[in-house]
Amino acid sequence: MNIYVGKIGKSILFNRASWGNIGGDCEAPKYYENLFARNPNITFYLLGCNDFSRLSSSEKQRINVNGNVVDIWGKQFVDWKKNNPMDGRLQNMEYLKEYVALNHIKFDAGILFAGPTGTANIPLRVTKMRNPTEIASPLEMLCKYVAPLISWMNDNQHIPYMLIVNDPRFWAPNARDWMHRPSAVLSQYDETTRVTIRRSYTDNTTDVHSIPCTYSAVETIFLIGQDKEKQSAENETISLDTFFGEEPQSSSVGEKDINFMIVLNEGRPSRYNLLKQTILNDVTDVSIYGKWDERTIGTDARFKGSLPFHELQTMLPRVKYTYCIPIKKGWVTMKFWEMAHYGIIPFLHPTYDEQNHLNVPPFLRVKDSKELFKKIQFLEANPDAYAQLRATIDGMLKPEYYSGEHLNTVTLTALNTIL
């Protein structure tokens, strides 16, 4: 079986040193590495932009342990550009189309991550929505990271694909020229999304399609390759090696000397008002780590800025309590599992996981800071209750989440329904 993969609008960063703490840099590579390792009978083609060709030989071998990963963007792309001078906006797009055709690759399906798009993404072909007599001029980023995949997919609509939606900002997409609809959407929320698509590159008439999205525990990607026994970033290697060949090293959980901390990016739309209403108005002594616009937070010293991914993972085992606000009303996010993994008790905003997919203890749901700190005071005064709650949350961290078995099964089940 041949499967194409990629992330719309972004490059897949297999190099962990490139991972930041915003934008979900770690999620696509961890998800795909798990699929590569667990499915040696499937050949995966990296049709989306990525950094695989720039990795060291040992890293390439680690990721491509079964020899079933084909990256089309290596030396062959460099050589092709030398022999095919053309408008730079077209190079990636034309190369992808030509590579697949010349190599006579027959794809069975695709598995893509949703990412940022524009209304128009394909250069020199798509007309403006407001004036179909003029050609649109997409941003260079869109020409490089969106156009190659969606233009090729538009030309090959007989090939089904499934979409991973781990960020509601990217779905429904802005793209009107992404005309090949997904056959399945694995999400962090059950909903039906209305997607607007134009009828052709030169016809600005649009049709609206209803596409069902299914909660699939996509947010547990964070746990893949982590070590549940350690739950300590100090000695943790964020890798799949623990589950595919190497034995984990033992270590102890560090002291929890940070009583309360929040890890939260501003998001779009901004989550500032939700944070203000539930925490900022009443709590002075709190540190908030994440990316926030200075125009939003002003000189508020409680906002500490972003930390590199690995630095944040080192700090989290020291934290005892936190508070989670969804990126969109009702959604589950990676944050719950990240906090639970490090032994943090994650209290939840009232709109977090409104569909109750996590089935969390009701005690974790709080309506405001008054209730939040009343519950923290209770736990501090009752060590047995604290230990019992910790044990309950720990029990939610299933081995199949850590091994990647769960998401692999979910993926293959969905894949079989669209083939």
C-alpha cells in the first residue's frame, strides 16, 4: 500500500531541536514516526514539505527503520531545479506533479495534517474571488507550503485522503482553491463543519459542503514515546526509541516546588478574556508561560513569555496544579495529557471538553478562581484526597497512548473506511 503524507501550510519538522512550544511542532512528526514504525507493509511518501533530507544519517535511520519512508524533497529536488528553471512560485508545485508522474506511483490514499491556508494559494492559476478576471497573488509561504499539495490533490481527486485536525484555527480552511474534500476527518471534537469551495480556479462561484469530524483522541499524540514510569523531563528523551527497540532508563520524579502555574498561548481568537475572568482578576501570584501579544497583556509581569519545548518539559515535573482553557469552546487539547503526564492536577475551564470525551473526575471542573483555589486548599489539607485524585488521573494515561498503539489503530480503522 502507498500512502502520501504531509502537513498543509507547514513543514514537518523531524529535527526535534527545531520544535518550539507553539504551533504543534512536535505533533505531526511524532504521529508519522509512529505510523512509519508500526506499519512496515505500507510505503509512506513525504509529499509535504519537511526537513527529513537535512537530518543526520542516524536520525534518518531511526525514523526510517523499516525502509518504508520515501522523501521526494532531497537531492533529486535540488537537481531537478537546476535543470528546470522557472518561476520560483511554481517550482515545488511542478516538481511534485512531475515526480509522481515520472515514477509511476499509484497511491491508495493520503493522511494529512491541517494547517494554515489563504483564500487563494495556487500561483498563476487561481483568479481573485472578488474579480475573476484577475489572477490572485498568493503569499510566498502559501506558494511553497500549501500550493504543491492541494494543486496535486485537485488533479487527483480519485485518491481518497483523511485529515488530522489538531487545531480548530485551521478547519474549516480559508482555502477556496482546495477543491478535493477529505473522506474522513479525525479531530479533537465531534462536529459537522461547513467547507466553502470554489468550482474551478477561474470560477469564483462557490459551493458549501458539510463534512463530519470525529473525536479521535488526536491530542494524545503528545504522549507517544514518552515514558509513563519516569514522568520526568530531566532525563527524558522525547523519542519513539523506548517503544521500538531500546529499554527505558530508570529515574525518579522530582520535587514539586511550583504550586500553581499556567501554560497557555494567546490563541486566535484571543483567550485573554477567558483567562482574565477566571484567573487574572483575582489571582496576583501566578506565572503564565506562552506566546502573547504585548498589545494584549501590556506590562503584566505575570506573563513570562514562551519557553523552548525541552526547557518547558524540564519545568513541568515541578508543578503541582494548573488550569486549562480550550483553544476553542468545547474542545479537548493536548494540554490535559501533557499536564497529567507530569503528575500535575489539571483543573478545567467550564468550556473545556464539553462533550466529555475524557470523562474526567467532576472535581476537576471549576467555574472561577474562587472555586479553583478552594479546591486546591482542600487538596493541600487532605493528602489522601490529593493522592487519590492523582491516582485517578494517572489511570487515564493508558499504555496504548504512550506506545502509539491507540492512534495507530484509530488511523488504520479510518483508513480502511475510505479505501
